Amino acid sequence: MEVKSKVQALSSLRKIPKINEKKIHLDSLKLFNRLIIFAQRDMTVETSLAYELTPFPLSLFSNKDQKMNKANKAGFSKTSLKELTDPLDLTNQSCSTLVVDGGWLLYMVKWEQGQTWQEIANSYLSYVQCLGRRSQKTIVVFDGYSRSPKDHDHIRRTKKSCCDLQIRPDMIHWTPRAKFLDNTNNKSELIHLLSSTFRKHNITVEQCDNDADTSIVREALATATDDSVEVRAEDADVLVMLVHHIPSTNHPLFFTTSKGSYDVRRIREALSERERCYLLFCHAFTGCDTVSAIAGHGKTTLFDRFCAGDIDEHMDIFLDTQATKDAVIQAGTTIFQYIYHAPGLDPLQSMSLNPSDYGWTLGVHGYEPVPTLDPMAPEELLQFTSCNCNGDCSNRRCSCKRNGVKCISACGVCKGISCKNCGHDGGESGEDSEIDS
């Protein structure tokens, strides 16, 4: 079947800017070229360059898919945290409690063709029991999928999702694991079956409303007050929060990934007091699941720069739970000015603890970031026209004349020089009129 005959997915209905209620496609380079030529008319280049010239700021959003820039969280956790200590061998060391990231767990078990859903659930059970063989207690914390700003990241990860499926223990699965798990409703169905199976075998299960990261950290820190704990996860967010929040009086707390195990308290002790204080802020501000990465600036580089700079009072605003929205706006703007060496700019975007006031809007697929509320370019520039007339541009057949603007150098034939609609006062246009008469 030809591509043009196939039904398009809803994801193809990308947001396209509108001009006078008409959707248009814009090429950023073409728009910039128009801008330079447009300066020949009524607007200065300085005024025109105050606009982004795109429907969204390219410093925060990818031109490829219009999604927020993805931060290299794994690289940051490796260079700024894990490399501060040597990995440990926990083979012969027991921990009282094992806390498992359920989101990571879903992708760790291979599904065999012809298995029933209960057989798949039993495979997960065996895997968790193997992980917890050195622990007295195992806790599995699963994500929830209610509406939250992390919807944007879920959509980003979705590649070849299948339709919603209902599963029963005795049903045989036919859908590949990757396609099945790309659908959050299907994940919820599987989590419900796994939770029931785990609980029957004395494995504690916690189901969150939204993202599980904070619940994993909270569970691990609470348990570590009495005995040793191991956290099994691959998420850099979990490690950053553990390092930031762990008190010095805790029992041993280990963070285990596929690359090895790490003593969280030793990592914290290897950081300077200043780095410990601003670790969580730097990680969140420079790009996480709900914050765009900052174009041209890596997380590790910014972490070092923030900790060496003199912007403490502005970073402290983000650590103050009682800070007003206006204070957060001003502090965030000042920090961006510090990053880009651009002092004196006015704050343009607002922030709040409520997602809808925090730059997010609730769409069909969940929360999506609002790219910008400012016009992408001057209205006159968006309506920019140039003609390709073979005549003298004296009537409405000329697109420039019809739109009430003068011909300029972008016009195909006259080049804004040799016609009756050029920008000259008197001169050639007047002489031509006298000759014609």
C-alpha cells in the first residue's frame, strides 16, 4: 500500500503555528533570511532580532521533534558522583532490605513466545527473588501513570506502542514486550498482575500515583535508619536524591546498577559542603524528566560552574519551599543570565508549583510544555511577500502592490529598483510616468 493511502497516526498532527487562523509551515533559515530583507522596509534589524523566529525557543526545545532537550543524566551521575568512589562487591555482604525500582524491573525479564501472562508474572517473581536472596525483606516500588508533567517524557519514549490490552493470568501473550510496555495503560495492567503475584510470596509492593523515584528514596532512607539497605535501580534521579538527602547517621546504604554497587554515604562525603548543598538544585535546573536541558551547556560543566560561582542567593530561592512565585521567576532569570553572560534581561516566563502555572498545559496525551507565549516573529514579517512580476508592478497583479508594501531586493525581476512600486521617492518612477504619458 502506498504511504499516501495509509491512515496517519495521531502523532502526525503536530502543532503548527497559525497566521490569521491558517496553519503554516515555517523554515527557520528561510524566516531568518526574510528578516534580513525585511529590515529594508519599516523595521530595524535590532527590533526584529528581539524575536525567537521559531514557534519555540531552540535553546530549550529540539527542532527535530519539538520535544524538550534531553539531558545526559547518566553522564552527570557517572562523572560527578560515581567516579568519586570505587565500586563495591556486595556478593558476600547481606542487607536487611532491598528496594527495587519497578519501572526498571519491567524491562529486565525476557518474555518467551507462548507463555501465559501468569507464567510471565512468575518469571518476574523468580527474578526478584534472585535479586533479594541476600536480603531479609524486598520492596518493589512501581510507577503510577496519572497525569503529571512527566507525561512529556513518557510520550518521548513511546516509539511503536500497541493498542490498549486487557490481560488475564490464563491468556497467552502475543505482543512483543517493547510494544506492549510503550503503552502506559498496558503497563498498569501488568503491574496489577505482578503486584498480586509478589504479595502472595511476601514481597512488599508499593504502587505510586505518579513517578516512583521519590517513593524509592523515601522508603530507602526510612529503612536505613535501622539497618543496611540496597537500592536496585538505573535511574540517575534516584542516586542524586539519595546522595542529597542521606544523613550522616544512617546505616550503610548502597546503590546498585548494572555497572556495580556504590556506597551512597561515601559519595556524599567525597563532595564538598557546597556541592552537597546545591547538588539537587543543579541536577533539576540543568535538565531532568520535567525540565529541558540547556542548549550548549552540559550538566557536569554547569554543576562545576554553579558551585564555583557567586549566585548562592539565587540558587537558595529554589531550595526555599516558602519562596514566592515572583521570587522564583527573578532567581531563574538571573541564573540564565549568568549561564549565557547576558545581564540585564527582563524575566519572560512564570513558574509555579502547579503544573498548569508552571509552563505546562493538559493536552490529549497528558501534560505538555508550553513552548512560548510570545510571538515567534513580527506580524509584518510573517506576512512578508515578494513578487516575481514581469510587468511594472503598478497594479494588484503584483503581490507586493496587492499587500500594500513596496518592492525590495528580494523581488524576482524588478529587485525593488526598476518598477513603479519600488521604494524610491520621485526619481526613476516619476520619470517613467512622464515618458509613458
